[in-house]
Amino acid sequence: MSFIDYFLIACFLFFVGSMLGWCIEVLFRRIFTAKKWINPGFLTGPYLPLYGFGVALLFFISLIPVDTGMAWLDAAIIILVMGVAMTLIEYIAGLIFIKGMGIKLWDYSNRWGNVQGVICPLFSFLWLLVCAVFYFVIDAPVIEAVRWFVHHIEFAFVVGIFFGVFFVDLGHSLHISARIRAFAKEHDVVVHYEKLKESLREKREEAKQKVGFVFPFEKLSEFKEQLTARKDAFSVARKKKAKGTASSPQPAAQTESAQQPETAQQADPAQGPEGRQEESAQGPEERQQADGK
């Protein structure tokens, strides 16, 4: 096959994987976590790019020829490579949003062994299980779907329409993320994207307004005011690097304040020893009269 064939297959797998992944996430949140119908992810439409990239990558990894003479070891090597690749995709995607946009799409900060709250051993193990299911169960149907697509290349027109809608949606979502990024930079915080959507959803429910499933961010003209009003519900302060105190000079204000008590205790240099003796020789009545003045 030519490069164009591989490219079209990758686009087709991205199309299928991102939409199926979106369906899985919606059902998972409705049944197990949020108990509500929530539109997951960064984009507005029914697709999650992480799953799309994942399905395409897992398919091409499954085509890698591995022959150790033992079938179980061949499968173990492929599944391990798949798991590492999925964890790497998750890590790169998480860093892009955190460092580039000030947005956290997910947060594993409370999980053991997490790295920057983006990946953790538990979910890496879950990715490994997903890869095993893909290798033993899903890979064969995916191969059949690819063969069907190759023999019905006219379906590429549908895939093209999908990507047209996808890129329009991406532009809209990036416009929103630019506002969130500006807000995060102004307040020096990282915004939890899902908590932000949930916070705005709760505000509309409290006001007995219609809650949108497809468009969680309505009335962009009031977007900054909404972010400021509910900042504590969906953002966390950025961690700042601790600076060494041994070699760093003290601020001038602290130096002056530290010297004030010592200076106050010193006698006026213009006042000689005789003047100080006269002051100490004053009786209580004279000092009271002086204070009264």
C-alpha cells in the first residue's frame, strides 16, 4: 500500500475511534461517576481525539512483526508496547493543555505515583488492560473494517465531512480555551476543565435555566464574569519553585525593620554624657510634667 492508503486508513480509524470513545465516556459518566448526561472532552461534538489517535496507533502497532517462537511472548510484547504508547499519548496531551493553555482535562494528583497529575500507575495499568482487550478481541473487527474501507473508498467522502466539522469545532474550542488561558494566566491558576463545565452547569441549575448538553459554554460575552465568580470551584494555584534562602539577599524593607530596634535603643549621638546624666537624674514629677507637655 502507498502512503496515501495508510493516511486514509489512519483518518478512518481516527473517525471511528474518536466517536466510539465519546460514546463510551458518555455512558461511563452517566452510569458510574457523575450520574448525569455530560458531554465529555475538550471539543463540542461527539468525538474524543485521544481515543481516535489511540485506535489508529494500536492498529498500526498490532501490525509490527514480532516472532520470538512463543505466541504468548509475542502477544505480551505487543500489548506492552501498546500500553506504553497509550500512556505516552496521555502524558503528551495532558502537558500540551496544562503548559500551553493552563487547562487540566483530567487530574490524577490524588493517585499514588502520579506524574504531574497527568499519568499514574493505576491508569497505565488500565490502559494495559484495554490494549489486551484490543489485541485479543477488537483487533480482528478493526482489520475487517479497514478492509471494507479500502474496498469502499467512496466512504472517504463521509470521513472528509467528519474532519470538516471536526476542524470547525476545533477552532471554536480553541477560541474558548484562549479566554480560559488568559484567565488562568491573569490569576496564576490551572483550570480544571471538567470542573469548570460542572460548575457552570450547577449555576444554571440553581438559576433554573436550561442546561445545554452540547454547548456547555453559553453567552461568551459573560464568560469572564462567570469564571471570576466561581474561580475557587474549578481552579488550583500553580505550584511555584521554592527559592533558596541561604544565598538570597534580604529585602531592603526587612533589613531596615531589623535595624530599627537597635537604632532606637542607641542614644542620640548629639547628646553628650552630661545630658544623659541630667535626664537620668530627673525625678518622677519632672518626667511626668515633660510627658504632659
